[in-house]
Amino acid sequence: MVQNILLISLCSLLCLIVYRIAFHPLRNIPGPFLAKLTGHWRNDRTWRGTWHDDILQLHERYGRVVRIAPNEVSVVDQNCIKTLYGHGQNAMKTNWYAVWDPPIPAPAFFPARDRKLHSFLRKRVSAAYSMTSILKYEEPIQGLLGLMIERLRLQAKAGNAINLGDWTGALAFDVVGVLGFGAPFEHLQNDAADVMEIRSSVLELFFWGQCMGHYWGQMKLLRNALTLKLMALAGIKDKIAGFQKWSAERVTARMAEKKDGVQHPDMLAHFVNMKAQNGEPASFPEVLVEALNLV
């Protein structure tokens, strides 16, 4: 019985290999041989953190269209942009985008695969990103820029070495805090320190999301009831949950202020005033998701 199962499995695997090499619709597209057989070839380089270099080398070697997995190609051709991304085209987002679905009962426009939903979500926030709105945000942004320059001046007087990457990152996140949550994350006030470990958490989340997006189960393999319980028992801090809780408190406070007639010139005010698809005011999760999208 076991031998029969092994024999059937081996035959099935061989048939799959032959199909992907000789009969697959993408068989004539050039690329690494192993990439024709398994997506692990691509995934392995993603885990290494070298994919951004690897993909350039692949195109230099094989041309504008390269097969990087059994069912995936990479295209670098300006003539294909409209075909792939133009309005009304049939190119759909793959399930890889599901890894970015928020852990909140509300949709986000970046990972949305449904076209109508994506169009609705994009349109209802577009005004918040318009040039007219951006000009309204200039004053609070200028204030944070002034704070950064003052802090840098103090660092220079003290003779301290300055890593501008840390400081510009701190500025960017404090700006996001002001526009999306009504208050800075206070990274600048703490001399570019990663308050609440937001910057490192975002970087870590992007790495794991990118890598896990091609696997069945995606982030649920790492963040589920069991793994979160084990983390808690081991005393490992759940930084994502901590920041989400902080964010929820700010959004709750802002929605309460709206009821009292208090207005603010920021993006969070726009999110609070959004409408749901049924025309009703946007729910708390919807507002929270858009604020988190900024981060």
C-alpha cells in the first residue's frame, strides 16, 4: 500500500515536471531552469534579501520577459504598461496580495482584488491625497521639519555623529503620525529614536509579508491563535498588536471629537468623514484601516 502511494506520487511529480518544462503555456519564455520547475527558486532569493538585485541580473541575461516561477513572468517593457496596468484591462491581482489584507474587519485598497471594491476604496480617499489637500498639510509638516533642524543643531553642537537616514525616517513617520492620527509618533522629539518600534516593525512586516505571500496560508502560518499564544507565554512582545491598539485609541478619540463638531486639517479628518459603500458613514474599522494604510 505504502509502495503504491509512493509510486503514484513519484509518477505524478515526474508528469508535473515534464509538463512544466515541455507543455506549459510559458515553456518558451526564457529563464533559469529551476524556476520552470518550482516557485522555491524565486522564494529562496526573496528570503536571502537579494531579489532586487537578482531580478535585474535576470533581465540583463534573458531579456525583457523572464520566467521566474512555473506560473509567473517578470516583464520590463514600457510598451506593456498600458496592457498590464491600463484602465479597463483584464490583468488581475494575484492571491499574493492577500498577505496584505489588514487584520481588521474592513477592506484596504492596496490588496483589494475585486475591481469594483478597489475603485470605490481608491476614489473615496483620493481627495485626501490631492494637491489642494497637500497644501493644507504644509503648516504641520513645516513645524516638524523645523523641529528636526533644531534637534540636528543640538546634535551638531554636542559633537555627535548624525545618521541622516535615521533622522529623515523619523521625520517621515512623525509627519504620517500628524496627518493620519492627529499627533506625531514623537520620533523627532526623542532624537530619531524608534518610538514604539514602529519603523523596525514596518520593515519586519514588509519582509515577512513579501516572503510569505507565495505560500499557502501566508501570514496565518506565523500569526494565528497558537503562535500568538506561544509568543505571549515566551514573553515576546507583539509589536504589531501594540501599535494597532495605540492607533485605535487615536481614531476613537478623533471620531468622538467629530461628534462634538471639532475639525482638524489633516487626512484623518477626511477618513472620519468618508462614506461606506451603502452611503452610510464609514465604520470605525474602515477609518482605522485608512489611517494604518498611511503608515
